[in-house]
Amino acid sequence: MGTGRWAISGQETASVAVLFVPSIVPIIDVFRALADFQEHYDIDALDELEGRLCASMSRDLAKGLVSDALLLAFGLGRERTEPLAFRPLFSRRGSLDEYRLMGMIGATFENDSVLAAAAAASLGINPPQPLISLAFDVARRLKAAGLRLGAPDPRLLGLQPSISLFDILSDRASRGDMRRRLDV
């Protein structure tokens, strides 16, 4: 997925480390801040989010993106029994939940409804369609702003039971865009 980098450790229970590219951090930060907003309802926090997004898009797109993300965040909160695991604001390091959330948005960006449904399922969302529709609205705003998201790696959505570091690295090395991705 164009939104992040990841590595798998060789531990008995594999852990995933996600490193988002810098251009995606303000987008995932919207969801990080909205998780806090849901507890405190601080309108100034929303204005600050819009201001940060204005560095890469118009004010109207930033307002629309925050609004659409707020709807998606509320939907996620209603559909899940557990809150999503979020990293601190401004962190390029992401959680698996954040990767899967951005994966759902990225899959809708790529018009891959099957992969979007898998990402939603990996987040514990069933039925997925209402939240996939909200994720599509976010993806549409990102596309209008000129930002590009790629589809998530299906192996990180729990679709394959075991992932070896060798398999992932050899798969990535065989792809033509490997050098470009590492140079970001």
C-alpha cells in the first residue's frame, strides 16, 4: 500500500511495524485526533486539523475531509466493541489498526470493494458496506486534493495465516516500484 512501510519480526507471534510516508501522517492524524475529539468535543481541535491539512490542499477540501473522516470515525466507534489502537499525533509510526483503516480507505481509492471489505472485516466491522461508503467519501476527498493512496497488502489484513519476513521482502523486491518506495 502506498501509505506505509512495514516489517515483520521473527517472533513466535509476528508483530507488524508500520511506517507511514510523511504525506500520509496528516491524514492518519485526523483519525488520531478525532478519537480524542469524541471524548472531549473540542471544536478548536477540528480547526487545528483543518489548518494542518491546508498545507497540502484547499481549505474547502480540508473541511470536507475532516467532516467525512468524523463521520467515518463515529461509524467505527459504533460498530466496534474495542476502540482502535492509535499512535500519538505527528508520529510516522502507525499501529496495525491504523494501517487497516488507511487500507480500507486505500482499497476504496483503488475501487477494490473486495479488498475494502477485507480491510473492514480485519477491523471487526460487520456488515462493512456503510463504513466502506464513508471510507470512499474520504478517498474521494484525498483524490481531489491530489494525494494518492494504494491498496493495502492483503497479508496484513489477516487474509493469510502466516507471513514470513523472507516472503514479504522477496515479494517486495521483485516489484518494480521497490526503489521508488524506499526513496520516499
